[in-house]
Amino acid sequence: MSAKLAISKPKTGASGNTGSWRTFKPVVDMDKCNKCGNCYRFCPDGAIDTEFNIDYDFCKGCGICVEVCPKGAIIMVREDSA
């Protein structure tokens, strides 16, 4: 029997959306992206969808997506400069 991967959508918590305190945010370069889905699978907040859009209301800027991207298609950008 194989286990199914369950990825839930982000939800507003008791303190509101969780992305408001982020210093850096991930930005995807779709020209470099090979659509492997690592960012989607490994995002601890479920802030990346299957089309590789990032929901910045919930992204905390942890950078895990950058680390798991085999093509270097995601970079972290200072929040106030992008």
C-alpha cells in the first residue's frame, strides 16, 4: 500500500496571515524553472501552488524552496525592494 502525500492549503491563523513579518521573499524565474515541483512539495506553509505561484500572504520567507530547487530558479529578494 502506498501512502498519498497530503498538502493542505494555507489558512488564516488566529493572528491573521502569516507572511506579514517576512524580510526576504522568494521569486521564481519561470525561464529557469523545470517544473519539478520540489518547491511545491517542500514548502512548509503550502504557500506555493502547482503553477508555482507564491501566496505571499502566507509565505514566511524561510527559503526552503530556494534550497530544494535543482535549477536555481528561485531567489530570495529583500521584501522592501521588489
